[in-house]
Amino acid sequence: MSTINILAEDLISLADLASTLPCPPSAVTMWRWHAKGVNGARLDTVRVGRRRFTTRSAFARFVHQQSLRGTASEPGD
């Protein structure tokens, strides 16, 4: 279940979010972060039509969860 509030947060496509990061992950990696997660943390997304979107807040929560676990991601993740 997503914790994204589509009425209060600005949606951003996974590709657009990736392009704003210092070392942009691939589209496959972004999808994997949503579908499978990394070390128990998953990137929240919502589906609108045939596309997936997230928010900068959801990405921040995902990164924060990674930091709390104190684990480094696998290369390419």
C-alpha cells in the first residue's frame, strides 16, 4: 500500500526522478526499487493509467529507510 497522497504531493515519473539524481540509476533500477525493494525498503509509487509515478517525499523516505538499516546498496541498485 502506497503512502503517497496524490492530492497533496506533486507526482514525478520514475525516469524524471532518476534524471535529477547525482548518479542517475537506470529505469530498470528505479522499477526494481519499487517492485522488490532493497534490504526491505521499497520505493512508494502510484499507477496512473499505464505509468508509475512517485514523489520526492516518497524517495526521501526510501533513502531514509536505507540509512536506518545502515546497509550499502548493491552495485547498480
